[in-house]
Amino acid sequence: MFEPVLQEYERIIFPEDPVVRAAMRQSVMAALQDLRLRMHPPMGNRYESAREWSRNWFASIGHNELNPARLEQFSLFWSDEYTAVRKTLEEMVEGRT
């Protein structure tokens, strides 16, 4: 049902070069997987997992963030964003929007 929409979105967002398009799509999929792990961590302390996810994200851009409050706030912000997008998509599938 959403395949034509996805194809048009990819056509607009991703470059025409198939190699570059594939690399960018892979990058997006990796980012979504990273968020999925953040939202549904494996066994263990969920709050520590959230701080670890935040620490790893900051480290990936070259910043060594150690402040637990800042790490928690960053994690909560992205958690809220993820939840909002997920709810919107669910409502679209159910035909409410």
C-alpha cells in the first residue's frame, strides 16, 4: 500500500546515482536500527542502556560527554521523537489521519 509513497520519497531524498542511493539507504537503515536498539534495549537496566546509547552517539561525533543528566536528557528527547513518529505512522496505517 505504501510502496509507491516510499519509492517517491526515496526518489526525492536520495541521489539518482544507484551506488550513492544504496549507500545512503543503508545509512538510514542503520540509524533506524540504532534507534530501535535504544528504544528496546536487550536485557538489563533500561536507564543505563539509554545513557550508554547517548554516550556512544556523542562519541560517534567526537565528543566525550560524561554528564549523566545531559546524557539522560538527550536520550529522553530522542525517545519522545521516536515515539511521536511511531504513533503517527500507526495512525496513518489505521486510517486516522
